[in-house]
Amino acid sequence: MGIVQWFSAEQELQDTYYLSVRNGIEDFCIKNCIQIVRAFKTDVNYMDYLENINGLICIGKFSKKRSERIKENI
């Protein structure tokens, strides 16, 4: 399962809402033996991390254009 985050890692630490959303998703995945690949939109070549995943969860505010680009690349 891929998780793409709109915030950078540093920004997420300052926003408890997004941090708790990600933690909840990761806790669920761990309890259900689902492997996680995490990427931040601010990472260089973050789309490369998402190759060969079976599903994707996007956390944050993604434009329709960005969502379509992500969808095309997984």
C-alpha cells in the first residue's frame, strides 16, 4: 500500500491532524499485515517510490491534475 502525503515530513510534525491521520492508517496496515510504502510530495522523484504498489492512499490537498498524474504512474 502506498501512502502519498501532501505535506513535507517537517510540516506534518507541526500539524497534528495530518500526523494522526497517517498514524491511524499506518496502525491499521500494520495490524492487518499490509506493507506500507510512504512518500512525501516534496520528496525528489517521489513517484518512483510508488512503483509496483497494489493500492494508494493520498493524504492532503491534491489538485485534480496532480491526482490524475499520480493515478497514471501507479
